[in-house]
Amino acid sequence: MARELNVIQPSSSGGSDACTYMWACAICDENESCQKDKEGHSRWLVAKRMERIEYKVLIMSNKGGVGKSTCTTNLAVSLALKGWHVGICDMDIHGPNIPKMVGAEGQKLKISTSGGIIPFQAYNLKIASMSFLLQNPDDPIIWRDAYKYEFINQLLGGVEWQDLNFLFIDLPPGTGNESVTTIDLLGNVSGAVIITTPQEVALLDSRKSVTFCKDSEVPIIGIVENMSGLECPHCHKDIEVFRKGGGEASANDMGVPFLGRIPLDPDVVMQSDAGEPFAMFNSDTATAECYHNIANQIEAFCKKSGSLIKVAPRHAPH
């Protein structure tokens, strides 16, 4: 039998009659016989967690390998450097890379005395990821959609995010079940940032992400053109490895904002592999300034929906 989680219950549940497993339904031995409204409980818990977070920002792409997780990490760090309370929800079930980029690979999440999951903290960020839950990081995740739904519930509702100004949600590539379920559970998404690279195949996929957001009624903060040009270390001339300018042209064609270009910088790769976010340790470089400028635009976009009030810092529960 799954360990009982002593989580606060919805007032309409009738106190002791309420299911105490909440986010753990997928691993509960009584899963088949339980008559509780599991989905209702899960949605209630997600809503309670999310009401303490001012802005929920999706970072997405319709194509893998465009640097989405790298952008997520550095944009989150940029806002944390300004004093905002920021979290990253690594929703990429099959390829969770955020922990590697903050030096947290191999770490495990802990359960608080109230039964919730304590997010890992690094570089003033709160982070939750599938990577923290794997016994062996090399094990593939072979799940049907029902199990993915429970995991998404767990990341959004089971994690004690507490008070945050921004929660960056790093979605997996594509516009499939994980993205649809995440948006459905969140209910109120502040906006989406779409990452692309300049080559045509990536641009074609980024257009699908734009259409997906419009169909899902998710505000589009804008498109970022990542890996946009490489400065030659010898002659310092700009080399268009994956071409250049396509992201801006695509944004203009689709009628959405263009947030800027981020160059293909080998130091970003090295810092990410070392678990040290580039925007924090190289904040005065031209590449870091690109991240900072885009983060500022995300902040400005979110401010349009209401005044941004800084949250008093809270200690992680023991």
C-alpha cells in the first residue's frame, strides 16, 4: 500500500473520507478499487499550487535539438538574477536535461512532512524533473499516456512550489499529449516562448507551434532564434552555420513578436555540460546579454496582465 500523504484536503471532500494519496494514484495498490474522484482531486491540488505562482510561462518547440532546455535554464537564471523567485518544471519526460544544466544530475527529490515533493534548489531556482525520480538515468521511459498524465499531475500538483513570480515549464518537443495535458491542467497560462533555429526545417516546425498556441488560446510571447550565427574565434567574423534571420522572418510572417537571436556560442555548451548556467557565470558577455534581453521581454509581457509584486522569500520545508 502506498504511504499515506498527509496533504491538506479540499473542503468539499468531507474531511477523513477524502483520498489521501492525491498525486500518488498511479502507484497506489488500491488504485483499481478506489472510488474517489482522482481527477477532481488532482485538478484541485494543481490549482492550489498554481494560485501561488504569478506567471506560468511555457518554453516550447515543435522540433527537438533546438536548444530549448538551454534557453529555459538561462532565461530563468536571468530573471532570478533580478531578484524574482523563479522555478523550472522540466516536463520533458523522455529527455529531461534541466538537472544536468544546473549541476543537479543524480540528485533525488525529498518528501516534506506535509506529504508534498520538495523541489531541488540551485542558483536561486526551484527545479522539478523526471530526472530526479529515475533510479538509473540511462533507463528509457516507456509509458502510455495514462501514466504520463499522472506524472504531469505530480510535477504540477505534487511539488511544493510555494510562492513564485515565474514558473518556466520546459515542454517536450512537439504538440502532443504532454503539451495538451499541461495546458489543460494549468488552465491559465501567461504565455509561450517558441524556440527555433534558423534552418528551414526548424522554422517549418516553429510555425506549427505558433498555430498550436493560437488554437489552444495560449498567448504567444514570441519566437527566439537560437544558434543564430557563430563568431569565428580567429577572425571574429560572423559565420552563418545554420543560416540566419529565418526566425525573425517566420515571426513577422505569422504575426507574432520576435524576441531576438542567441548566437551559437561554444562556451554555452561547455558551461551547460559543467552544470553552470552561462547567463549567471558570464553575465557581462554579448551572448548572456541576449538571454537577459529576452528575459526582460518575457517579464514585460507578463506585467501587462497585472502588477508584478515581489514575493517574500520562503525557506524550503524540512
